[in-house]
Amino acid sequence: MFTITLRIIVKWLLVITFLYFFSTILYFGYSQVDEKKGVYTFYWSGLQALFNDQEFGIVKNKSLDTNFDGLDGPYIINKIVYQVSEKAQLSKSYLINKEIKVFTGKQYLPDFKVELKGLERVETALYAPPQKLLVISDIEGNFTGFFSFLLSNRVIDNKGNWIYGNGHLVLNGDFVDRGTDVTQVLWLIYKLDQQAENIGGKVHYILGNHEIMMLQGNVSYANFKYIQAAKEISGNRSWDGAMQTLYNEHTVLGKWLRTKNVIERIGTTLFVHAGLNIRHIDAGLDIPTLNQIASKNYGKPYHANFNSKKEELSLSGIYSPYWDRSLAMDFKNKALYFFNHISVKETSQDELEKILKYYGASRIVIGHSIVDDIKADYDGKVLKIDIKHGTQFKSGDTKGVLIENNRIYKVDDASNKIPLGR
């Protein structure tokens, strides 16, 4: 009797699920996009187009329109400066001196100046612990949340200048894509990177999967205004080919990003964007090797045929330190892997201890996999800090972690500071 009832419940759940998705697609539409070419391989407008003054029907191989939308840039390529104005006009000029102005369109900071200097030396990856270390991740082009967080935690003044002294700031990946202020975020980091170094502080920019994708020219999550800028500047109508132009080795930002690591250890705290798993230590992938393999491939198109196991574990979209989710296997991620027939095992406490021991660490800080609030997992040894940040100034919803005097605090952009433990 129980078995029959269960079968009926499952049957009706499947029927309801199918009807839900069918009706949703019927009304709201569905599309498939070739993001390399910038065309719809399939497009169904949905019935809602009849009421929204949109094109109605089914279309194949239709080009997507991209447009400028507000301020963007500057992009500096081989001494040429490209800038998009508020009126959606692209200008081109030549770099005259080593100082540029970045426009934000924000009332609290309309613009800021950046001095261009040689920041092309490759970063080291092992550091002594500073007195204070502030960490945040996954800003994704959200300039207001980022600026508000730094200001509230006294990393910068209201002009965007470094005032954190010899403190360290860790940016744990994914500061690009999705948002509408990507270039402003990057230029602010570039500026602080330089200013901090000048007075004994440090900015650690750990690259995440979205920085890697951007260097590769992958526009899957890029706002259309950046694709438009890439096409106009490069003259290339192919989306991925155009985007590579904005951050290649001939650009100021592209050169600078190529100096950054995908994994660092500060004191006994390990920083990676996504995570590490037992396979990394079984393959003998220490910190220098992971960074070396990753940096050697910055800007190269993603491929699935790797030359070695070490290369696969360092670069793949499943196991690399900027994609791995084995430390964050919630129901959503388990379902994602299951339905895509991908074999990923959740890291056990015992495996984590082995990973930490191998890398000489007592804890690891990760972003990438979003959580409801910053938390310490795995007996406090995994700090998960990817949350949905606030987009309003001093909202209290943009959060990070402060490690100070061997104590850990959750901090936000409203100057709140809550202990998380030792």
C-alpha cells in the first residue's frame, strides 16, 4: 500500500513539474545563445511578447543586439585609451602621462585618479601573517557595495585612497562579470594594489573562475555593454574574440591580472576562490605548481583535453581551485553534478585535515559557492564567504571576514563586527 501511494505521489510530482516548466516556457519564452558568435541558435519569444510590444515567434540564427549603457573604461591598449561616456559615445585618445581618471557616475565618488606603474611582476604566494587581514569575495562588478565595504572597514578614505597602513586586503576572486561597474572595480583594485605596496600594506587579488573566463574571452556572464565595447574597440564581431582584446597581454589591466595567483597562504590561512580536494594533494600539486600551471594558461581558450593529470586538476571546470565545489556540496550543487553526470565527492573532515596539513594551513577561506551568510564550516576550518552582497551604500548586506590578533570576525559595510571564533 505504501509503495503504491509513493508511486502515485512521485507520478503527480513529475506531472506538475512538467506542466510548470511547459507553461513557463510557453508564456515567458526560451532561448539558446551561441556566446562565441553572439547569435540565438534558437529563440522563442513566449506569449508575453504579444503584450510587451516585442517581436513574437520562433527565430533561429538571429544576431543579438548589444549596446553601450552608461560609463565604461578606460581600456588602455598599447598606449591608446578608450573611454565610453555617459551618452554612450566611445572616444579614443593617446596616453600622454602616467595618470588616468576613472569616472564612476556615483554621487559619493564621481571619479578617481589612478597612477599607472609597473605592476607586472609576478606575485609571491606565501606571506607572514599581518596584524590585520580583511577578506571579501564575489563582488561581481558591484562598485557601490565594494566601495562601501572598504570605506566602513577603514581600508580607504572617501576619495578611494588606501588608509589601511600595513594591513592586508584579500580579494578572493570573482570581482568581474554580471555587474555593470566591472572596469571601475578593477581600476580601484589596481590603484589600491599600488598604494598599499608603497606603505607596507598588501592587496592580494586571488583570481576566480570569472577572472579566468574574462581573460579567455568567455562572455557567458558579461553585461552586454562590455561586449559592445569589445566589439567596437577590437573591430571583431565575434564575442569571445572581441572580449579577449580588452584584457590581453597588450592591455594595462590584462598585464596586471596576469601577475595574480589562484592560491595563496598568509600565515596559516589558505586562500582559494572555490576550493581544493584530496585529488590535488594526491597529484602532488603544491602552491607554486598550482599557480605556475594556472598562470601559464591565462588567456588561453578553455579545452577539455589536458596534457597531464596535474594540468586537468589545475585548469578544469570541475576540479581547479577556481571551480572546485567539493567543500561546498549543498543540495543545489549535488543536484547540478548529478544531472550533468559529473562525479564529484564531498570532501570529508578527514580529507580536509590532510589537505590543510599538506599545504601547511590551519584553515581555508573560499568563495564561489553562495551561502546565506558568512559561516565557519568543517569544525571552523573552512570559512565560506560568498554571499549576496548589498548594492546600496552602507546597507549592512555587503560582508567579509576580518582576521585580527588570531581572532576571526564577520564584518560588513555598516561597521558591524561580530566574532566568528579563533
